Amino acid sequence: MDTPLHEAFDHGKRISPKLPEGKKNFLIDIDGTICEDIPNEEPDRMATAAIFEGALETCNGWYDEGHIITFFTSRTEEHRAVTADWLDRHGFKYHAILFGKPRGGNYHWIDNHVVWATLYDGKFTNLVEVDGKVQAFRKS
């Protein structure tokens, strides 16, 4: 399933294309988010990693709604085969896997596009909007 990107312009100049209104690019971590947390130093454990309840149904539901699903992991390219095999065997639908995410957590993403952040806290449920703190560049 491909979600078509739309051309975008700013002051008459072409800029990076955008997704249609209401569609999202989901970047989903693997270890500790959709399955048990397995460090890069023990990649053989991925073959038998336990899947987290609700992860498959939630991710595949987003895919079926036309959103882009990209798994984003601290695993390295040498772990691609075992990682893709695990996702495929469990029936995950996805568009891509990005390897080499920085390790250690405490991510702070700066982008010129809208960024939503959702902290996985042990259970996949429907997403809800909550009020929270954000850090932003000061407008001067």
C-alpha cells in the first residue's frame, strides 16, 4: 500500500512533498516497544523475541488506514535479516526499516515538519491527546 505524497510549495518554490491530510509517518522502535528489549550485542535472541500484546494489531491497523509504517531501530545493518524475518513471521505490515538509531534514549527531535512523540509505557492502546510540556525554539 502506497500513500502518495503531494507536491508542496512555499513562496512559489517547491519544498519537500507532504503526506495527505490525516496521514502519518509512524516511526516505531522495535526493542522494548513491539517486542522484548534485546541489545545489539545479542542479536541471535531476536529470532525468538516475545511480541508485546496489541503491537501487531495496532501497527497493522495504522498500515491498513493508509499511514506509513517505518520501524526505526538501534540495530545495525548486520541485523537486517533476523529483524526483517522476525517482523515478517509475526505478520507486521510495514514500508521500511531504518537501522542505526542512536542508542541510549532521551531523544530530542528537531525538524521543520510536525513531530508527534508517543512514549510507549507497556501497553498498545488507541492514541489519545493529552496536554504536556514541550521544548521549542524561542520566537524573537
